[in-house]
Amino acid sequence: MEVSLLTYWITREHFAADYLKRLRLRLPWFLALTSRDPFPRLEIVNRPTRRHSAAYGPFLSRESAQRYEQELSGLFQVRRCTETLIPVPTHPGCIYGEMNQCLRPCQCAVSQDEYAAEVARLGEFLATNGKTASAALATARERASAELAFEQAAQLHKRMEKVTAAGACRDSVIAPHTAFNGVALTSGVADGECRLWPMLQGYWQMPVIMQFSTFEPGARSLDRELRETLAHSLASAPLETGDRVEHLALFSRWYYSSWRDGHWFPFHKLEDLNYRRLVREISNLTRSNSASNSVSKTC
């Protein structure tokens, strides 16, 4: 992690013309929802722009983003065509409209407000990865079963299975690229040292170095120490230097790699961070590092 970030910053500073080529850094893929369009649609991009209301990623590959997009397209009747629509009743339409997998805004089959309602449902699904929709379907299924409407309950169950299958196509790390928050935990250089690498709004922040070789458990709990240290470190406005997508590319290279040297702890707000798991992983990390250093000194 540390070497990757340092190499990126140094190469970007001294080789501004071709640093991405030198680093062999590939931009990650995102699933975005267009906004500056009267009839929004899903789009797979590796460089979100202002024309996208939300972009979710980074995905492992373009193929994984396409797989998730296909699952969503089967759940929502949002258009799949890429043309700039000029709706007219005589528009030839497409096969998805004939299969009732599109609301056919091109043929004026729905109003702009009706189409916007479907897009809003899609946006809510993206925001929660289907958790809200699945909970609502489960409640409706139980109600239908209680009312002995078994056919309706079966239809709701099939719908819920499709929602669950769509959500399973998305890695748990996926989040809006402008609200991508988390902390990477890696080991430090000295014995009993670890490093926390916060990421806020898709930008890497300055690392937080914590030394536990002299930490006194009886004085203060590790949980409290972490909460106060991170809160103090991130109290000021987050750093937004560099390129957000490139920072997420560095994250993607680290997170999805087979050589990942640490753990990732996502959060929406800092208060939501799983401190219990973070404390456990820090304890395991410092314990294993101490054991490795003891073996090395013995040898």
C-alpha cells in the first residue's frame, strides 16, 4: 500500500505527461446513472463525469460491471439504447420494448414523470444494493401468505429471488465514487506499529501511524484510542489533491490483488466504522508481526 501510493505521487510529480503509462495504472470501471438526460439510463464508464448523477464502483473488471448492469436491466424497465431520444409515436422502438423490458419512452408510451419514477426506484436499488427492495418484498410476501393469496406470494417470492441474485453480483466494497469512505489497515515498519490509510470521498488521506509496543491496555482502551485518533486526524476538511478516479484505481489495484497486504474497513460516516473488527485485526496484525520479528532476530 505505502509503496504503491508513494510511487504514484512521485511519478505523477516528475513525469506528468505519461505517469499512468509508467505506472501501468488502469482506471477502474463504474456503473453510472446518467443525469443530464430527460430519460436517464445506465452506463458503464471508467471516468465518471458531471453528466452522471451517481457512479458506483470500482468494479473488479468491466465484465463484472456489465454483469451487474444486466441484472438491473432485468429488474427495471429503463431504456438500454444509447441514442439521444426524441420521443415520437412513430418511433420504431426496439426488441426490449416488445418484450416489456423497457417503458418505451421513445414511442411516447409513458410520460417523462412516469419514466422518472422508474429511474428513482433504480437509484434507490443502487444506493442500498437492493436491501430496501428485498425487505419490502419480504413484508409484502408475508402479508400475501397471511391473506391466503398464495399465487401473489409466489410471484413476490420470485421477484425477491431476482433482487437477491442481482445484489449478489456486486462486491460489498462497491459504493458511490464521490462518497467512497474507508480505512485500510497495514503493518508498520517498527515492531508493534501499524498504519491506517483513510480514504474520504474517493481521495487517499495522510496515513495515521500508531505504535502499540508501548501501549498500556489498562490506561485507555484501544477502541477509544482509535476513535479519538481517527476523529482528530480527519477533523479538518479532507484532502482532495490529485485525481479521484486515479486514487480509486490505486485502491482497486490493492484491494482486488492477490498480494493485498492489509484489510479494508468501509464506512458511510466515521461513527459507522466497525471499530470492534478493526481492534481485532490490529491485535492479530501486531501479534503476528512481533512473532515474525522474534523469529528473524533468533535466526
